[in-house]
Amino acid sequence: NDDIISFSHLRDQVHRRTTKQVFEFTIMVVGESGLGKSTLLNTLFLAELYKDRQVHRVQENLSQTTDIEVRQINMTERGVKLRLTIVDTPGFGDPVNGEECWKSIVEYVDHQMDQYFHAESGLNRKRIQDMRVHCCLYFISPYGHGLKPMDIDLMKRLHNKVNIIPIIAKADILTSTELKNFKQRILYELAENKIHIYSFPQSDSDDEDEFHDEDQDLRSAVPFAVVGCDSIVQTDGKTIRSRTYPWGIVEVDNPEHCDFLKLKKTISIHMQDLRNITSEVLYENYRAELLSNEDS
Ligand code: GDP
Ligand code: MG
């Protein structure tokens, strides 16, 4: 099924050994409210999956004021068992949630690291459920002039704990020239504020890697400009996911219209790398810090 994240992109990075285990991956969306986070998650995974797959709602055991929604999807693809965890967060910036909301996001990420740490230090280490967040899609408003102070602040709180992939929300409201400038502006501001975003693994340029061009193409699209689907249009027997306007439609899966496909590809191609960075770099830092705090 091409409409969901396809794990066939996993390019042999999942070893044979893994097939007996469950391949776990967690993705989280973060950003101001109303930017289309829930819509995008739906476009990426849920709408299609609700039909014939198993979706679990996971009990949240954080404080009640937070409204973080966690869902899990179990699937098997080419013999590999996958458990995808999807974390939808309430947007911040609306007066109801106020400041508490970003706190709950950071807490959630920390809490997953803590849980893993405790499980790892426990007796039964064979079956640790890995709920650490491997990828955070950070939604940037297309209405502003660039990053907002709130974005910079929250990204700085998150970037040492989770792989951030920046996204320009509601890209349909920008013209292509505006979008090009906006992307540059965002990249500039991220660098200026020393915010680390997920950097794709570099393929050797002398080594004529078959994926080199594709990687280049994906990398140059960052921050991905996305459009969430609101309608399904049937033309010539083809199903087109789109956003419909009085003047026409924006096709979600058309690379000429937005970067949705590129985002989807990036996640699926680099899933193993996102996991590795999470456990080998981000978690190790977290763990080291935790242990040094215990010592002192
Ligand atoms: P969230 O608060 O970030 O989860 O945002 P929602 O997914 O609930 O969407 C908020 C509103 O924005 C809804 O009315 C959506 O239909 C609309 N929306 C979602 N995605 C897009 C998009 O790509 N473009 C435009 N113009 N509107 C969108
Ligand atoms: Mg939402």
C-alpha cells in the first residue's frame, strides 16, 4: 500500500536478525496550534490505516492537563514486524494551553528516555519496549516572517533529545517564490540560533552511490513544505489526495505541489539512522548526564 509510510525503503538496513524482533519507531509532531499537525499525521498514516489495520490508543500516564495523544499501529511488511508509535501533541500558543503545553512536550520526551533507562537497568532487559521518540516533525507557521521566539526556545529544549525535522506548514498559502525565500530564511535562522536539525547521513561522493542523487534531492528540500489532505478526488480512475479550493486542487502527493512525498521518503529511508542516532547519541548523552547528576 503506497499510501502509508512504506518500509520497503528500509534498504536492507534491517538485519535478518531483526526479523524476530519488533522494529519500533516513534514519530512526534510539535508546533503551534492550528498548523495542520493532526491533519498531516492523518495524511501520513492514520486515515488509511484505520480501515484494515490495528490501531491502539495507548494510555497516557502523564498529568491530566496534557493532552498528548499516543497511537500505535502494528504491521508486518516482508516478514518484518513493525510497531509505529504516533505522538500527536496539542499545539502551544493558544491561551487555553499556555505555557504548560511545551512543558508537557519536553516532559514526554524525557519521560520516554527515563523509562528506557529504568528498563535497561532492570533485571529483564531482553524485552524492553522502546518508546523513545526517534523523530520530531516540527511545524513552522507560514504566516510569520520566520521562526518565532517560542519556536527557537522549544527547539533548543528539544534538539539534544530528539531528531528534529523542520516542516513548513500549510505550504499552499505561499507562492513558490515566497516558499523559496521562506525556506532560506528558516535555514538561516536555525543556523544562527545554533539549532541542530536532523542531518542526513552523508553518502560518499566519490563512491558512486546509487542513492546519492536521491539523497541530495531530499536534503535540498529541507525544511519540507507540506500540505495536509482534506479531500480525495477521483480522476481517470486514479485517486488523488488533495486540498480543494474554489480555483482548483493542490495535490498532496505531487512533488510539484509540495514536499509531502519527500518528507515521507526521508522518514522511511532514514528510519534506521534516526533510530541509531536516538540510541547512540541522544540517549547516551541523556544517560551520561543523568549519571553525572546522580554522582554529584
Ligand atoms: P493542529 O492544531 O496543528 O493539529 O491543526 P489541525 O490538523 O487540527 O488543522 C487545523 C486547520 O487547518 C484545519 O481546519 C485544517 O483543515 C487546516 N489545515 C490542515 N492542513 C492544512 C494545509 O496544509 N493547508 C491549509 N490551508 N489548511 C490546512
Ligand atoms: Mg491537533
